[in-house]
Amino acid sequence: MVLRIVNNEDAAEELVQEAFIKYYEHRERLADVAQAKYWLIRVSKNMALNYQKRKGREYRAYEKAFFEPKRAQETGETALLKQDSAQQVQDVLQQLPEKLRTVLVLKEYGGLSYKEIGAVMGIREGNVKVRVFRARERIAKLMEEGDVYIP
């Protein structure tokens, strides 16, 4: 069963060996042979599935690292537009009411979760979500009115 899941004989042998080690560590808890058999099958299957998940994540990470597209060189014009737009975003942010600006700054720049922001500000998590939504909505509206470069 493990071999069919992982499709690699060496890995299957290693996983089964680990499963038997776990069985040896937990053998006192298992009442009879039938219970031990099904426990060992379940543990082996779960270890094989976890191995496959891990291999899939590793493969995707390698693919991403080795086949990442080349980044384009930033021109002076692009840098200037970004700098100007960053200043405009800061100006727009200052136009927001204090309660909306605070939650948005804590969320976007502080990296806090809604729950953490609620604890800091003394409001419920639901209120934080509403304020962040409204702040983003207002910023989008104000940004449409200005000429902002968004790469």
C-alpha cells in the first residue's frame, strides 16, 4: 500500500520502518492483534500521504526557484512614477478619518491580524473588518480621482 502511494521503493521501505518504530513505541495501548494491524495500516497510510504532500510542496518550491522569470530592469521613469505614486498614496491616506486610517495602517503596514487590531484598539474583530473595508473603498475612490501610477 505504501509503495503504491509513494511510488518509490526506498521511500516506502523507510516509511514502513518508521511506522513499525511508532508501533513499537505505542504497542502497550493496542489491545489485540487485530487492533494493532489496523492501527499499523492507518499509520503507514498517513505517513505515505504526508510524504507525498511534502514531496509535492518541495517540487513546487524547486520549480518556482529555478524557473522564476527574469525581472525587468526598472527605468528611471518607472522609479520616478513609483515614488510620486507612493507620495500620493500617503497623501490620500492622510485624508481618511482617524479611525479608518488607524486600522488600515495597522493592517497593511503593521501586518497585524484583525483580531490583534481589535485588541489594540479595543473594538470587536467584526468592526475592524468593516473599517478596513471602508478605508480601502475610500482610498480606491480617492485614487481614481488622482493620477496614480500602479505597476
